[in-house]
Amino acid sequence: MDVVRSRAELHHALAALPRPLGLVPTMGWLHAGHRSLIARARDECGAVAVSIFVNPRQFDDPADLAKYPRGEARDLALCADAGADLVWVPSVDDVYPPGFDTSVTVDRLTLPLEGAARPGHFAGVSTVVAILFAVVRPDRAYFGEKDGQQLRVIDRMARDLGITEVVRCPTVRERDGLALSSRNVHLGADDRAAAPVIHRALLAGRAAWASGERDAAVIRGRVGDVLATEPRADVEYISCADDATLAELERIEGPAMLSLAVRFGATRLIDNIRLG
Ligand code: PAF
């Protein structure tokens, strides 16, 4: 496995790789969710590249950026073990060369949910992913469904610009249902024990939908009722939105995304589940 840093090293290494090329973009502190993305790319592509870059432009809070977990040695070990051919670990200047003055924004899809809660976040995400796609030029890129709105925003951008195919991959969960996330490391023992209520709440919403309930307010209510059983859970939003547009629904008449953001102490977790 090659580990490269500058764009020049990257281009040299890319030239030697067979196609199709799969890219797994990451911010490091890799876990079994990332491993599953690399494994899927390994199955479907001739070569697999991983990028590891904690993107400052997608953090709306400098304190959140400062405490984002980092661990290059363990990340590289996981990449090698999972079968990556190439890992790009750029510096901020490699990604945003001096004088950089471009922003890529997706409009309507970024207005609700995480876009409303974290101003500027999605412009940071779509700009860095556009750069990764432009520099690495992968045929396919692999993203997890856990960040449901991010996945839809990146897919929209890639379709609108006619670049890289975006591959949606299932959320990987702990045995107790907690979705894997680099942020889980910040949960103290009590909050970690409480956090699986998120998945139980989403499952309760889905069970109501599966038994025929189509009133989105009732579904959101069921999710809220389960979250309310856990005093450590500080609910930011519960959404039942159209799966494609993310517009909030009154009645569920087609595929929908049931999603939420919940704080446990200082740690903010998001998760979602698909209805239909
Ligand atoms: O999901 C992430 O890890 C990041 O948002 C991404 C897509 C790598 C962009 O920095």
C-alpha cells in the first residue's frame, strides 16, 4: 500500500493503478464502518484509494475541529488490512493551495436538518469532496448511509456536475444498535450506555410505519416517546422527510428518511433509517 502526501506524489501513484478506481473519502479515526466501505470498493473496483483529511472548512465550531480524534498510524494499519492500494494524507495546503477561492454549494438539499443546524457545513463538505473527485478522479466513491443528508448532497453534486458515481453503503452498527461514528469516542461511559436509545427510537418509528401509520407527525411522536425514556438524551430534531428532497412530510406516501440529532453531554450524534 502506497502512502502519499503531495498532489505530485498522488498523481505518480495513481498512474500505476488499474481501473476502475474506487475512492473512500474519510476524515480518519477509522472504524469498522470505513472498513466496510473499503471492502465494498475492493470487491467492485480494480484499485482502491482512501483519503484521510480532517477538513477544516466543514466544521462550524473551532472547538469541534480541535477535538476531532486523530491517529494516522492506526488509520494506515486499518487501510492496509482492509485492502487499500493507496492512501492520500494531504496537508491543508495540498487540498486548498494558497489563493484558493472556490466554494461548491448544493442549494435546496442543504437547507434543512444538518444544514440548518450547522451553517456552512455542507458547503465545506461539497467543496472538499469536489476537490477530492477532481484530483483523484475516481470512477466510484463510497459513502455510508449513516450521514444520510451528506450522502444525498454529495450524490446530487456528483450527478449535477457529471462526475464520479456515488455508491451508497449501509450503516454499520454496534451490537446494541449504536451507529459507528468517529465521534462515539467522545462518549463517557454513562452516555455510551444511553446512546443506543437512538436506534431503538428509529426502530419504533419504523415499526409504526410498517404497521400502516402514514401520518408523519405520529411517526415523529413515536420516535420522541422512546427518546424521552432516556434522560441523558437531549433531542435537537426528529425529522420524517421525503427521501429524495428531504422536505418535511405531513403524510408518508413514498420513500422517506426518518432522522434525528441528539446530544449526549457535549457529543452530538446523528442517525437515520429509511422508510420504504
Ligand atoms: O463523512 C466524512 O468523513 C466527511 O464529511 C467527508 C465526506 C470525508 C468529507 O470531508
